[in-house]
Amino acid sequence: MNLVLASTQPVVVPENPWPGIELTWTSPDGSRTWSLTNELSPVRLAGTRGLGKPPSTRYADEAPGLPGSRYRGHRVNEREVFWPFLVLAGADTQEHLDVEAEFWQSLSYEEQGTWRAITPDRGARSLRCRLERDDTVWDLAPGLMEWTQQAAYLVADQPFWTSDPIVRVFGAADGARFADPATPELWRISSASTLSTATIPNPGDVAGAPVWAYDGPFDSAYGGFEGKHIVIPFAVAEGKSLVVDSSREDRRALLVDTPDLTGLDAVQQVQAIHAAALAGGVDRTKDLGGETAFAEIPKGANVTLDVGMVGTGTVRVLLTPRHERAWG
């Protein structure tokens, strides 16, 4: 009699080397995230436009009698996003219509949701979009089948994809107030007007504008790089924060009550202070020092930040890298 012995060796299933990029959509209020590429998702993209480089307008000079043109520059335009998609859900008409309606409710003409592209090894990039128009054509009455093909045009007012923010935090020399495990990297500045430095990279495809948050108490402060600094010649009390946005779209200095930062990591802390300033900050831009120079970090650069303060406050610097494509 022949005996067949079963192998006790576990079966090793090789990892799929072609998982592709995962695309998701998060509603403006953050209440739900939809996978747009998973084969089990009730809503799946049947193609898309908007993952590549954004559109731009080229500016050039031409002269009679001279061949060609002379390039003068370009402007990156808002980004159009096109989603043809399938709704595949529901055991009956009403359940199908409910799923379809919930997804459309996540697309707002006014509020921006977040489209994310997640690569297997290099993290995620995000694009903030709002609905431009519903482009669905109905060939049959809705709800006659368990699947329907629909289409939506969205628009990204700011056309660049963004990757994870990078933060640097400068705290008081004694460190007692800032012994926060959520802030793993903390450079010290003394209560005298002493310089402290640290580097911050910009891995993006375009220049990046840092957001500076100066928390009181201090009598004066400055921060910048490569000889260009934000100069604050006035005092900021404890419990207050001065937020300075370096972007060309919104170069302002806003004074605000420092919000509760309990439980937030270093990135979330700056984002919370910035959001509070945008919602109800007092504009102090005109009070900045006359030598103030707003500066952006060039693409691919790793600059040395220079920070000084007379006081015992905190300086937080946040850079959100911007990219032309959803991966790269």
C-alpha cells in the first residue's frame, strides 16, 4: 500500500508586484472615505483625468519679421478632474439608489473634498477638489440594474498635489513647557536673543511657502532662511500665537488665541493654529519689521532655518510640499 504524506510546510503566496496605485475620495466633512479602485468598492473609477501635470498658460513675445517667439514665463491654471465611474451596489433598487445618492452627496460645489493617490512604497499625495458639474447621461431609468455608469467633472482651485507636511519646532531653552512626545524634534532657543538653526527640505516639484507660527510669550522674534527673515518687533503674550503665511496667495501675519493643542502631533498643532488664525485672527501684517522679506523654499532645496527670540515662546515652521503629478 502506498502512503501519501501531506506536507507540513506552509504555502507561501508571493506578494503581488503590481498592486497599482490606490485612489480614494474623502468627503468634505471627513465623515467617509471611498476607495475608487478597489474591486469590492461600491463606487469604482472607469478611467480618470487629473493625475498628471496640471495645465498651464505660456507667455511669450513675438515680433514682426523675427522667427519664433521669446519665452517670458508661464502660469499654472486650475486643474480639471474627470471621473467616469461605476456604481455597483445594492440588492434592490432602493439600496442601489441610496449608495449612489450618498456618493453624490460627498461631491460639493462649495466645499472641497480630498482625492488621494497612494503608492505602494512612496506614501500618498492629495488633491483638494470641488464639484464642477454632473456629466451623467441616463440611457435607462435609474435603479433598473444593479450597476450604472456615471460621470463627474471636478476642479482643483490649487492645481498641485501635496505630500505629507514637514515640520520643525523651536522651543524654550528650559524645555519644560515643550516636553511633548508628539514633538519628536525640538530645537532650543534661549530666552535671550539667541540664534538657533535647523534644516528643512522641499522635496516638491515647485517652490514651497512655509507657514510660521510664533507662540508667546516673547518680546520680539524672527525666523527665516538664506538672509530673508520674518521680523516681529512687537510682543506677543502667553496664550497668543502669531501666524505668518509666506505664500504668494496669502501673505499675512494674523494674531490669534492659541487653540487647545492637547493630543495633536507637531503637524496637527501648526495646522490647528493656522486654521484658528484664518477663522478669526487679527491682521498684524503692517506691524512686521520693515526689513521683513517673505521667502519660498526652492524645489529640491534643503535650507537652513534661522530663528531667534527674546522670550520663552515657541516657533513652529510647517512646509507642505507641492507636486505636479500624483506620484513620482
